[in-house]
Amino acid sequence: MADSLDRSTKISSLKESVVKKLCEVLDKSNNNGWRKLGEIVGSDKRFKVSSDDMEMCSLRVLEVEGSPSLMLLRLMGERGCTTGHLMDYLQTLSNSEALQCLKPPVLQILVQPQSVALICGHNLRLSCYAVGRSPLQYRWFKSREEVPHGATPELLISPVRLEDAGFYICRINSGDVCEFSQWAQVDVLNGSTPCASGQSYHSVDGRMKLVIQPQSQHLHAGEALLLECGAVGRPIPRYQWYRNGVLIPNATKRKLTVADAMQDHHGRYRCEISSSSERMWTNEVDVAV
């Protein structure tokens, strides 16, 4: 990994997390904080910061969550100041903590595992890749339990079973430093075909595929109502059930259950399945009570 950010990067292009951390350091520093930084920049003819500019920055403390440092950095960015210039100013300022904010972390996750829904018997593959300054060690967990043979960047479970559904996370160690990936939810559907190994969910265009349709129900009053649907895809699909064309509150799971069905539950049901960019509907089915 590089020891610092690209010096040619414009301040306005810095990541929000980097700017936030830098502002926190400069705002709390008394002798070598944002005000002293403004004086140093003000003496540079290339990015001159006037006394009026500094006054405008200082007024930010009167605002809720206002940051004088953030205002100063914005002014510097508008005037073409780069990360290299900022690093030189912080060096002159002798603020090592602020300078450290512009250095990349010892360990950085580049590829996060993604939630997925797939059919029982297919191959589950979750990926997590990071870069660090020393050899990396990976360890996958399902909830709080270690996953057997989960010590590589890619977790492969083949074939995946219904009991493999859940939430997964990867821990990466680099020396004494460790980072956790984001959580990835795995939903395993019991399709119409028996669980058989050797298949993977592939979607060239990233589209969802509806694999479980709800079935009509004929019930006696007091019996349990269970409607189920399901789609495979990445990211994991979202669900919303409807009865007679009206949205059912809190019915946002693949399975719609009513412990004691009554005549009020009689009607036509269907489910809307969606992802970040797609939407589809199941068949509409009759429920007679």
C-alpha cells in the first residue's frame, strides 16, 4: 500500500470519511488547529485566505454540528488546493495527528461480501478482499460461529443447504490490526427440485429469477394460512404482500403466515418482489376460508 494519498488529488475529491476525521482533529486542536492552518495558507499567494474568509469559518461554531475546519477546507478546495499542498501545510503546522488522517489505513477492505438469495443445492460463494501492509489472515463467521474451512478470501459452500441461511461476516487480520466486513445475508430457498450439488446461480445481466410461486389455499376457520414465494438474485430481493390489491402492513417476508385464518382473510393474494433496480409480481392466488 502507498504511504499516503495521491498528492495531486484535489481536496474537494477527498472521501467524506477522511475529511470528517481531519476536521475533528483540526477543530479540537488549540495551538495547531484550523485557525493556524488558515494563517499558513493565507501567507501562500497561490491560495490566499483573507481575514474575511477566516471570520466566515469561525462563525461556523455557532451552527449545530458546525465545523470551521470544514469551511476552511472547502474554501481551499475551491481555490485549487491539492492534497499535496494540504500535507505540506500540515507538516508546517506540526500537527502529526492531522497528517495521519491523510495516510491510508493499515488495512483496507476493497471487496465486500454481498447478500444473495439462491436455491438449495446450488453453490454459495461470498467474497471479501483487502489490502494491508503485512500478510493478511481471513476468517469467516456465520453470526458468531466460525465457518469450517472459512480461512480464505472466498467462502465456498457446495452444495448449500437450508440450514446455511443466515448472516455472514469476514474478519481480516493484518498484524495487530483487524477489520470486519459488512454483513451479508444469505437466503436459501427450497425450490421444486430436490437439493443436488454442482449448480451455481448465474445471472449475466444481474436480473432476479422467480422460482417459488404462492399456491391457492382452501381453509377452515381457525386453520393456519401459509403463502410462500421466492426469487433468487444478488442483491437479496425484497418482498411485499398484497390482498385484493391492498398492501398488507408488515408483510415483508417470503412467507406470509396467519396462525388462525378467519373469513376476513378470504381474498386474492400476490406478492411484489423487488431489488435495487427491478420489480416483479407473483401469480395472484385465491384464499378461501
